[in-house]
Amino acid sequence: MRIDSVDLFYVAMPTILDIGDGSQDALLVRVQADGFVGWGECEASPLTSIASLIAPMSHSACKPVGANLLGATITDPADIRALGERVRWDSFDLLQAAHTWSGIDIALWDLLGKQREVPVHELLGPEPAQPKLPYASVLFGQDPEQTLSIAKEAAASGFAAVKFGWSDFGRGTVAEDIEQLAAAREGIGEDVEFMVDAAMAWGDDAVSASKRMKSLHDFRVLFLEEPFVPGATRAYRELALSKGRVGIAAGEGSSSYEAAISMIDDAGVDYVQVDAGRVGGITEAFRVASYAARAGVSYINHTFTTHLALSASLQPFAFDANSGWCEYPLMPSSLAQALTIDGVPVGADGRVRIPEAPGLGVTISEEAIRSHLVDVEISVDGTRLFSSPRL
């Protein structure tokens, strides 16, 4: 197949709130080749990634991501990998290029799966896909009372595990964090697994993080996610040596395979969690998942947007029976819910199964794109480089 077009669709809610909810907008990718259409999604600031697709060349290592795409031939997974390497080489000095390419990579896998009439995970390997146990991913409330209400709603949804994150957790006192933990545990009950996402609250300060470990242990938290900023491997290693029975998860900030495996080799995490829409697409996420399996570290997808992104995030570790958890956004925005006509449901047994339809196995709602499309036009010296595509 020869790539005929690559289109980016910036969609957003009418109002964007200052909260840790990445589902309020999205950057969707549509790739067309020989009559087939593939869809992907970037985990990115949409406007910045649009710019990285079309920005004029600054120098030989700062070319637009789009420079290598049109006319490229995709016949098998090796072609997708080779194209990604070319983009990486030509655009490695370009801000957010990895995020933009990630969505394109996802769309190319979707395209190839549809052309071959097989699900993406069959392109990755012959083993059967394993069902995953989802944890409901939600935000802490602004206060313990709101957290309690969210927790009760999550528990009523029937999930076997709930992860709370962001808000002001970790940014105040230990006592304030304990109040939030107590409210969350009370709301979900004693039999539901409990995870916490600290949203990089402690920068690279392992001492501040370690002060919370006893309370996390007391409330039987399974793992603490993202206590530090990406790259703070020394802080991660220090915390890992003193964490007790609370696991450490990290990696969502990784925008390359190398950064992700550093969380395993150097940071000593128990769970490596990357986002296919940021790390380099399904191609690089699969490499991370394979490395994690060899290293005996559990792999978890990072997803907090649409079911297109959810399906993409599940493909790289579809057949890893030892990595059984998957993140499942419980309360995404109405935009995120509307963007796919069919999604990735939780089964009657409480587990998620990777879609078996060709490609990513989900259908994009073009009507939802039309009704939420942000009209963008970028011009340089009077020459229009980008305008929002139409369906």
C-alpha cells in the first residue's frame, strides 16, 4: 500500500477545565492508502503536534514529521518500523515529534490490519490474546467528600480495582493525603484493589515520597504510580529500595523505547506503564512490553482518553499472560465517549478482551469529529501549511 494522505483532526470539548483529565480534547490521525483507512490517536497537545507534522525544516535533524510519509509503501510491519526509524532520525530535534509519530504509527497498524483482515495483535505475534483485568481509572476529588462520592460510583460499576490520581494528592501534607486515601478506601470497600497515581507530585524528591509509604501500605495500596518526573531514575531507585510491599509503577512520560526500559533497568519499577500514543506508537510499545516480559516486570497500558486509544494500548501486550492488569478510563468526557461508535467493553466476567475485528477493531464516529472539530489554519509567509481537514 502506498500512503496517499495523512490527516490530523483536532477535536475538543467546548470548554477545557484545568484538571488532570486528558480526555477533554484529542488529536486523531487518519491515514489513507489504496482505498484503506487507518485511524490513530496521539497523546499530545493537539496544536503542537500539528505543528510538528508541517513545520518547515530547521536543519537536517529538525524536519517535519510529514516529510517522510506521503508516497511511502507499507506492505508489512517491518515497513512501519522502518518508517518510524526514518522519522526519528530526521525529526529527533523537533518538539513533540514522537507524540505525532505515535498516532501515525497506530493508524498504520490499523490500516495494515484492515488490509490483511486481521486484528493488530495477530500482526504482532501468533499467540492468542489474553483477557485483561481492568482497573477503573478516576481522579481524586477536590476534597475527601468528593473522593468518597467518586469511589462509591466506581465501586458500583463493579470493577475489581480502582486507581485514583492527580488533583492535589501529594502536594499538601501527609495528613491531607491520608484523608484522601481513607475516603477512597471507604468508598470502594475492603475487597477492591486500590492503586494511586501521584502525578509526579514529588519531582525528584524521594524523601517526600517515602513519607507517604506507610499510609499507602496501611490502606493496602497495590502500587504507587508516577511519584516523580520522567527521568528521575535515582529517586525511583531510592524509593524502590524502601517501598515495602507497595509496588512502584512508572513510564507514561516516556517518549521513546530507551526512556521506557530505563524505568526497568535503572529505576527498578515493578510495573512499567507506557502510552502507545506517546512512546512511539504500537511499534515501540510492543518493544517495551517484550523487554518487560523478559525482565520479569509487569507491563500496564496507560490510557485516559478514547476507546481508539484504549484498543491501541492493549495490542502490545495482548498475549502476555503475566501482565494481567489494564487501565480503563471510567469517567471520560462526553467527547471521548462519542468518538467511537463501538468500543472495548468490560465483559460479564469483569475482564476486557482485545478486539478481534480487523485492525484496532473499533469504529470512529465521523459525526462526533465534525461536531467537535477545532478549525485550525497555519500559514508561514503567506503560504498555508495546514488547514483542518474535512470528512
